[in-house]
Amino acid sequence: MNDKKWVKIYMAMVLSVIALFALFNWFIDPLWTFSHSNRWNNAQPGFDERQQKTNRAYFGGLEQYDTLLLGSSRITYINQHDFKGMEVYNYASVSMYPIEYKGWIDTAKKIKGGDFDRIILGVDFWGSNIGAFAVGQINATPPASHYLEESESFFYRYKMLFLMDTLDRSMECIEHTKHPGTTDYTRDNVKKTIRISAQRKQAAVNQQMSLYGSRIYGKAYRYNTEMVKIFDQLKKENPKTKFILFTSPVASPLFELIVRSGNFPDYKRWITELVESFGAVYDFMGLNSITTYQPNYADLHHFYPYIGTLIADRITGTPNKLLLDDFGILVTKENLQSHLEKMAQQAEKILGKK
């Protein structure tokens, strides 16, 4: 066999391997740039939620959605299909601060090609902090436009098929299909979870109590006095959109830490400014039937998805026998003071504990 023939055979083998490499990555699609679904790619880790969800939105389109849901990792546990009467796209991602809302709303509107009828904001009390820890997180996170530019870049969805990093993620997806991770996404942008062991949960609780106690609340906390300006800008730039706000329900030990750390006055200011800015907010925080039952949580602040269903049902007014009256109080200007007084009574009980 002459040299030319050997070269042709060699090149054919190399190209075949490359083609199979790319085909496998396309089949699994860990970056969410395609829309197909199969038994091997329906349990995918959210290793880069901001990029993955932007890819899904950009390549799949947002025209069919009339509602945008934003918030932190806590909000990613809410099934976007649970909001009855709404077509919701859950664009929430880890550690999303209020100062980032504008960028993500602008990005979603650009992809959609117009306004949303509604924007639901799941707000966290820690998001009102502008202390050193918060500033560090904000500065370390690229703006929303960065992720859209990635999706829009030349040949992006195809060139990613030829990367070894993509292959590693594809293999991870295969493994999660056989052995589900703590959290995985379906191809329909729904986060699934498994119950973690008591030992693992306690380790997470201990770590979070230390983190929140030393770097987020207490002396490390500084209220963001620009909150009202941030919200006013959102309303001004989205005059045709209805904003619906709710507070993320943290487990009672974390709420108790807020009180014991001296941040309850900040909580009251936060709720007051939310109501004054948007007219109303569903407050799921405090000590109630959900937050005081620890099996509802994987740690101190990430609730299991069925709690997200209760949140969606409260917001949409959907009857649910598991949804008790104390979970998700609609706070308006009319009942703001009475609500804060009830929460103050809870704070007093917490401080009165030995």
C-alpha cells in the first residue's frame, strides 16, 4: 500500500473519531444549545446556569413565554410550569443580586424581541446586603450581556461540540442519568432533587451558619441604600410589565440568625421598601408552617421543589390543601405595619429564647 493511501486512511480515521466526538456531544448537549431530548440527556447538572439558561433561551427562543422569573439559586428550585395561567421562563441562577436584575431583564427582552407581561422577582434578604462579601460576589460575576455575547458568537453552538470540556460535561450527564446528582435539570428547564443524607445536610447547615454569621449578617452586613433606585429603574424601563415580588423562605434557624445578628431592623426596612416600590410583596419568611419544618429543606435556605409549588400556587391563587394561611402573606401598603408588628413579635420570641 502506497503512502498516499495510508494518509487517506489515516485522515479518514481521524475525521471519523472527531465526527463521533462531536456527535456524542450533540446527542447529550450539556450546554443546552439544542432542543432534543432522550433518555441519556434528561438529567443534566447546572454547572454554569447563567450560560446554559442563556443558551436555552437564545437558541430555543422566548417568544412563547409571557412571564420572566428571576432570582438566586433558591428560585431555581421552582418549577416554571407550576405557575397556572402563565407561561414562565425560569431565568434564576446562583447568587443573583438585585443590581443584576436589569441586565437579565434586558437580555431576556432582547432575546424575546419585546416586553414580558409579567416579571416575577424572588428576592432574598441577603440580596439587600452591600457589604464586602456581596461586593466581592458581584464583582466576580460577569454581566448578563457577557453570556448572551457567548451564545451569539460565531459558530458557538457547533464549535462547542469539539471541545474536551464539553465531552467531560457530557460524560457527567451520562453518569447523572444512571445515578442522579443532588440537583439535576431536565431538558425542560426544571430542577430535580434527591433527598440528601442527614449527615450531609448537617455539614451544609454548619457551613452556612458560619458563613452567614461571619460574612453576610451581623457586623459584615451593610444595607444597600440604592435598592429603591434599582427598583425605580426597573419600573421606569418596563412600564408595560407587571412586577410580582416574593421573598424566598429560608429555614427558621437562618431567620433566627438574622434576628440574633441584629439585622431585624434591616429586614423591616427591606420589606417596607419593597412594598413602597412595587405596591405589594408576598412574604414567605419568618416562622411559619413551612420554614419551621426542617425536612422541607436540603440545608438552611434551599427548599425542596414541592415548596416551590406552594409558592407558585400562592402567587397564582391556585387552591392547594397543603398551602396554609401563614405561608406567603401578601403585604401591601394597607397591612404593612400590622405585618411588621407580627414579625416583630416573632423576633421578640426568638431573642427571648435561652
